[in-house]
Amino acid sequence: MRHFDYQNGEMFAEGVPLARIAEEVGTPVYVYSTATFTRHYRVFADSFNDTDALIAYSVKANSNIAVLATLAAQGAGADVVSGGELKRALIAGIPAKKIVFSGVGKTRTEMREALTAGIRVFNVESLEELHVLNDTALEMGQTAPIAFRVNPDVTAGGHAKISTGKKENKFGIAWSQAELAYEEAARLPAIEIIGVDVHIGSQISDLAPFEKAIQKVGDLIKRLRAAGHTIKSFDIGGGLGIPYGNNTVVPPPPSEYAALVKRLTADLDVEMIFEPGRMIAGNSGILLSEVLYVKRGEDRDFLIIDAAMNDLLRPALYDAYHDMEPVKQGDLDKMETYDVVGPICESGDTFTKGREMPKLESGDLVVLHSAGAYGASQSSQYNTRPLVPEVLVNGAEYAVIRARPSIEDILKTESLPNWLSKHQNVTDI
Ligand SMILES: *Cc1c(COP(=O)(O)O)cnc(C)c1O
């Protein structure tokens, strides 16, 4: 069931016509579907119904507080990678005991915030970080629950920039050093070892790398227990791929992933933790944009739309493919070929080249599908373009869940030093 689909020739998000959102909120704008978020979460969670499992949604995929609250209502936990994301998760009502903290470069301040909140576990990525965490927890008179993120040296992920489980990647404790790391942690007074963590990459569309990683880490868990460590939880990260509309390989459904995980962990007696991001958010959102110009080039036509790489970076960053469709269902007998680009002064500001679409004109609305994950959360204000707003649809209603800032909002954080102006605030000028 697609919640972004045509009804009588016009694209809707659930029960709301996208043209209405464009009219009332303006473009470009991200539009999310509550029903899709909920369904994706349920599909994943229900496939682990019979398992002791925490589903810690990866906040960086889509970190809007309303999205987090939607998932919190379904029972989701959170995987955060910064103090800011931690704050979002707590505000959204996710209990601290369902929050795991990942990332290679946690600061002391972030550690203090997480210890104060009482999160479930720190996924520690180096011995250097381990010692800082121990010191921080000691100062606070607390104990920090930890798992080491280990790097199993497994190839996975849809693109070099989203592969994280190879030894040349910056992530995790090197495989050969994992057991020594646990020995070290066991000696520290303010550290409590509770588990093992692994995350091998993103947009993984085949189960083989998961199988390899789970087997390797499962064996490690047995060795760690034999060495006297208490291993209660096994976090296998996120990474499950989704269909983007062009996949030659169709990613496995969560049910197959779940069957694999259960088979490989059946004899481990651990609580499982999952950190899915893209699988839940990716196809829960679209980017809605308006055609500004159709520019007839010498050998190609450019569709210049009002969304740009600052709003959706994935094509520029990962050569990512996004399905595109007009909001008014076009005439499939009158297809044109376009290079779809944004207004930013970079050749990389290209969403796609040579894409066939029904004929479009200035003022027409277009949808970039599968933009719910790593879309708004990666957006920037490059070229002094206001951060793209976000809208959440729920049945026949919708709400703006991140407003478009005004240019004044952007400029007021900047100031001129006194040697350049008598004015302190740029906006006073
Ligand atoms: C990004 C990330 C995830 C989520 O990955 P998806 O591919 O979106 O599921 C999970 N865990 C960690 C540590 C991450 O960095």
C-alpha cells in the first residue's frame, strides 16, 4: 500500500492532496506519512514479537521531533549520535532506558548529558573514548553501561560512503583488539560491560553480510563470556536496504532479516538491539518541489526545480537515485528526457540525468520519492537558502512540523565585529 499515490490523476499523501500543501506551505517541502512510518515500524517490530528485543530507531535518518514522537507512540527506542539527538529523543517522549548512544567522537559534555538522563548503553568505539567515559562517570559518581562497537571487517552497504564495517573504516574497535578492549573495560571502576554492538553499513540489500557479521560477533560473545565477561545484549545496528525504485536487487523484507537474525542468535541467550533508520523512514517521506524553468540546452533539456542539493544531498553525496513523478499525473505517451537540477551554483546540484518523465512546464509540481531518510536531516542553508520545511500528514489532516525560517531568522545569528560596524546585529542594519 503506497501512501503517496494518485487519486483521480492527482498525487496525494494519505488523504491530503500534495497541491494543497504546496499552496499553503510553499515549496520545496518535505511531506511525511504517519501511516507509512507506523506501518514500517510495525512490520519490523512485529517480526521480533517473540524475541527479547529493543528497536532503537536511528534518529539521524529523520530526526524531527514529531517523527520521533510518532515512533515513540509505537514503543520505539532511539539510537542517537549526539547530545542534540539525545535531547530530541527525550523531548519526543522516548524513555532514557530505550536510548543507545553511538558515534566515534562523543564529547565529555555529551557523556554527562547521557549519564544524567540515564540512557541504556553507550556504544563505545575506542579505548581512548572508554577512558574519558570512565573519568566522566567517576566524576559524577555514576557507572556507565557500555557495549563496544566492534568492526568485524565485513563488506556491506550500497555505496563506499555508507560502508562502515570494513577495517579501513573509522568505525568500531578493530577485530583483533576486541577482546583486549573488554579486558581493559573490566578493570575500570565506573564502567559496566553489558553487551556487544556492531553496525556494518547502510542500504544493504542482501543478507549475506549480516549473516557473516552476526556469526563473527556471536562467536566473539561466546569467547567473551568464557573469559568471564557478562554479555547481556547484542546490538546488530541498522543497515537494512529499501527499494528506491531502480534497484536491480530487491532488498530482503524485514521478515527474512528477522528469520536470519533469530536463527543465528538462538543459542546466545541475549537481548537483541536493532538500530533501523532508513528502513523505517526512507519511504515514509517525499520531497515536493516546483518546476521553475525548463531550460532548452544544446543537447539536453534541464528541468530546473526549486529544491536543491542543500535540501536533499543524497544524489550529490552518494550518487543516489530517487524516483520522480509529477503531482498531476502526466500523459505517459508524451515523455520527455530531462536532467533535473536545482538552483545552487554547483554542477553537483543535479538530482538525475537523462530521466524520462511526462512533459513538464514551469509551475508544475514534482515529487522526489523515498526522501524520508537522510533528506531533511542532512539539509543545510548553503547559498543562504532557508532550511526546507517539513510537514507530517495523518489521514486527512496535516501539520507543519518544521517551519521554513525567514531570511531574517538565518541572518540574526550572525554579527559584525566592532571594527567593521557600529551595529552589533546584522539585522539592525
Ligand atoms: C546510521 C546508523 C544506523 C542506521 O542505519 P540505516 O541504514 O539507516 O538503518 C544505525 N546505527 C548506527 C550506528 C548508524 O550510524
